[in-house]
Amino acid sequence: MNYNSSTISRIADIVLGIRVDRSAAAIAAGTNPIFTVTGGRVALLGLLGEVVTTMDATLTTLQINANPATGDDTVLCAASASIANVDVGCMFTLPAAVGTALVTSTTDGGCILSTAPRWAIRPGSVELVTGVGANAGTMKWSLWYVPIDDGAYVSAA
């Protein structure tokens, strides 16, 4: 049975949370926001990154932080192992254990999405922290969330 796209989207929102996509962008050195949390707290239910152009030898690690508008950063995952020369289609997700490294798919065909703890994130940003040189490659990201506070939402940065 085929469902129309709006029905499929609503079912996904109910099962996984509201999805926000960040289109493919070049990986830049340092700390860069990939999503913005506005209007109140949200429950972060999932985060998925996918390599769009092959990472070159200058890319070392990826880490994800929650950076509130006031207060200190929270490390959602520690820096990954080196991901130099990772191929197109490789995917990354948050780890099951707090403070451990970003999970890298071992194949390009799929990865576990829902093992990560559910995080309560305050207004601010979700950041990608990288160690890169020139021409590192590009990635796209998807984030799933549910608002905790009235008026809270997430947008791509």
C-alpha cells in the first residue's frame, strides 16, 4: 500500500520525532553550528550525518556538542577516531554511552539510529567540532526532536 507524502511525514514525526535536515555543506575546521535550538528546551532523539563527498586525508575527527545560549557546552559525543578518506555514503550517529566517540557506520548501507541517549537541549546550538585542513569534504545532517517547552523548535544553522 502506498501512502501520500504528507501521511508518511506525519507517521515519521510520531515514531521518530520532528526531522530537521541540514543540506550538504563543506566541513570547516573548528567549532561550527549545524542546528539551532530556539524558544525553549527540546528532546534530541536522534542525529545522523552522511558523507556526500569523500573526506580527504586532512580530516581527523568529529565531535558533537550542545552549546547553550548561556552556560557551558555539553559534549554529546567525544571525538571520533580518524575519519580521513571516508567514502561517500558513510554515516555517523551519536553513541549509546554518554561521553563516548561518535559512531561511524562500518558499511555504507546503513547504521543504527536510535541507540543514543535522549538529550534535553536548551536554546543555543548543536555544534560540529572538527580538526581539518583544506578541502575536507562535505556532509549532510538530519536531527530528530520533540519540543519540551511550548514554542521550542530546531532549525538548520
